Amino acid sequence: MTVLSVLSSVASALNALVKGNKVTFTSVKELVSFLTILDDSKMSFTFGSLIYRKEVDGISKKSEQSGNIFKVVYAPIQTVTSYTKKILNLLAKNGKIITATELNVQKSYWAKRHTNSILGYKVSDETKTPTYLAYFPNGKPYNSKNIDLRDGKYKQKNDIEFTPSALKKYGSSTQTNQGIAIEDQVAPRILKLENLREFTLNGIKIRLRINA
């Protein structure tokens, strides 16, 4: 069976719309079921990029922009495999060889994944229902745009009324303690599945269109 036939078969069973190399889901629940099946299958899939839309964080609550500015991002990605391994590889590349025990990465909620790869849930979620997509940026996001929903116009970053703390980069203390500069650090990302709009899987577009 081809990858497309596997994906199409799974998607069709979940009432998704399959058309050519595009699979469209109309609910987060369907998408989670789809990703969970792929995750449990332990089959190898290549993720290429994703598109997401979410409210911009860090805007002053006193500003009229609060709750009205949304970011649309196109980003190349890598699925999460091992945060610890990626840090160790980065250190080794810089000539520092240590063990995972010596690195002692503290567990955090983004790392609480479903069985195998990209699905995450909050530590407090006893049902273990996946709500996040976990990934590493594979290069910088491109075509990132901020849209003001009040008038549909784009906003440049310097036009957004951020709080001072939102502009500060904190980085990982684990990596900083090993001498890795903030701008060079391994940066895991978590994205609420409800904010996901589209991603590529072996070149196939998987789309979420709620109320489409």
C-alpha cells in the first residue's frame, strides 16, 4: 500500500474529505483520531511544514488590539523525537560530550506525548486526550503575518502594542547552564490542535476546516 492509500483509508473511515492529495477534516476530534491512529501505527511519515492561526500573545490588556490581532504562520517543521538527544547533539557539535543523565532535562508538559511522536497533552489531563501538536522548527517561519480582525489589515510587529515582558527572550536554563546561547538553543514548540490549519505529511496536505 502507498502512503497516500493508507492516509486516505484512515481519513475516509473518519468521514474526512479526501480529494487528490488533500485530506480535509471538519473537527478537531476527527483530526486527533486520525493522528492518534498514525501515531499508534508507528509507521514512518515525513512532516514538511504547517500553517497555523492563533491569537498573538503578549499584547497589553489595556490595548484595543487585545484579542483582535491574530498571527498566521507558515513554518517548516520536524516532529518531536527527543528533546534531550537534540541538545546532546548540539553540544557534541560544539565539542562538549556529556550524557543524558548529566544534562538532566526537567520534564515539562510539552513533553507529555501520546505514544510515539507528535501528540501532546497537559500533565493535568488524566484522560490523556491529545490537545497539542509538538514539533521543532526546521528553519525560521516564513510568510508570518499579523492580521487585525477589526479591519482585516496586516500589522507589522512594531505596530503591535506588546507588553515589555513579551519582547524578552528567556531561553532554556538547562541549555544556558551548558553554555548554549539563547539564539542557538533547541526550541521545542507546542501548538493547540484547534489553531492548526494545514500541514504536509509525505507531501500530502492535511487540512482542518472547522465549520467549513
